[in-house]
Amino acid sequence: MFIYVVKLLIMLSYIFIFLFIPSFVFSQIHDANIFIEAKNIKKNKNSYLNKLKDDIEFYILSNNFLETNNDDIKILLDINLLIESISNNHTISGHILFSNRSDQILFTDGVDFRYELGQNLIYSNTYNSLTSLLDYNIFIMIANELDKYSYKGGESYYIRSEDIAFQGSMSDHPRRWNKRLKQIKELKNNLYLRNMKYLYQRITNYLDKSNDEFDEDVIIEFLEQLYDDLLNIDNHYGQDKKTQLFLNFHIAELVELYYEYDMNYVIKFLKKYDENNSELYNNYIE
């Protein structure tokens, strides 16, 4: 009997490895930090909230959210959840912020979702107040990354987030989903910013080439196109926060390139558009 139990345990361990380890290997989320703040919640909820944190982390790290394998997509994710209240029927209300630790920050100033101890978080197209909220933000992060490697490369994932937001607005927990629906439409429709990210990645890839075919005119053309997109953003959106976030993360490399190729007129424009980094631009303006 003892030998039978041991063999059963070994078999179950292999099943676990077969089922779960590959999903961790091929997950696009390489690291996820979940922070839950619940100062006004009773202390007897600590185990409940710790389990919520663990379940969210496992859900994110154990699922493959991208339909095809892409070694370039390696997302580092921070999630900050500030809990306002937990109802008797296990509905959590609060605010949530997603960040990829670089050029993407998604803040929602009001979320409602149900979570019960022992609940299995399953990756599915079926709407769920918690997992769909996670999917909505993760799909945007993936779309942002795919945009960098081909023009409008993340389109299908923006659409998936848009579909989730629409379902959320019609669900039993509709809080702020209309706002998120508007948010995703704005992100998807800002083709100028999406193209800036694509152009920046092309510049980076081209500069990484170490061969005799390097042509600085190619870099200049990319930089001119990037500047044109920035001008269009200024004309259509003004001082767009998402654009300024992108600039803030990449500006050191960009301003060096514009300076190297004698494109000081771009640096002067950037100083007006991106006032938070004006001291940096001053170092390059003669």
C-alpha cells in the first residue's frame, strides 16, 4: 500500500510539471509584483487578501496571453491595488494601477470585482469581473510591445481589450468600465504615438547592427518621421500624457541622436513640448 501511494505521488508530480511548468516558460509576463494596500480593512481579512495576491500572481505568471510565441515580448509587471471596501458578498472595491516598469502606466480610479477563497482564476474568453480586469490591462501591455516590432502590430490585442471593456460596461460590476472603454479607444486610435514606438525600435535595431552597410541617412529618415508624428500628436492631442511618458523613458537616447545628427530644431521643439525635461534639453541647445 505504501509503495502504491509513493508511485501515485510521483505520477501526480509529473502531471503537475507537464501541466504547469510549460505555461510558466512561455508566459509573456516574466515577473509580476502585486502590491495590495488595505489600511481600512479589518485585520481578519489578512489571509483572504494574501490568498488574493497569490492567486493573481499565479494567474498572471502561469498563463500564455499571446497566441504565438515571441521571444521579444518580455513584460515586467507591477500591480498596485488600493482596496476601499469588501462587501458581504465578496465584492472588492478600490483603485488599481498597472505598470510595465517602463513606458506604460494604466490607472483606473474605480474597480469592482468578486473574489472568494478557493476560487479558481481561469483564463477564458468568458467575462469574469476579476480575470477580465487583469486581461484587459495585460492585453494593452502586450499590444504596446507588439507595436514596437511592426506597424500597428498590437491591433488585435487593443481590440480584445476593447471587447472586454464593452462586456464590463454591460456586466453586474460596471464601475468605470465606460471610462476604460474610452481609454482603450484613445490608445488604439493614437496611431502617431504607436508609430513613434515602432520607429524608435527600428532605430534601436538599426544601430545595433555591426556591419559595413550602416547608412546614417536611414537613421535621419527615421528621426524625421518620429518628429513628424510628434508634431501630429501636438496638433491633435496637445501635451499628451502617454506621449510624455514614452519620451520620459527614452529621451536620453533620442536627444543624443537628434544632437548627433544636427537636428537641433527638434530638440528646441521637445523643450517646449516636454517641459519636465527642459534642463536636459538645455544641455544640447546652443
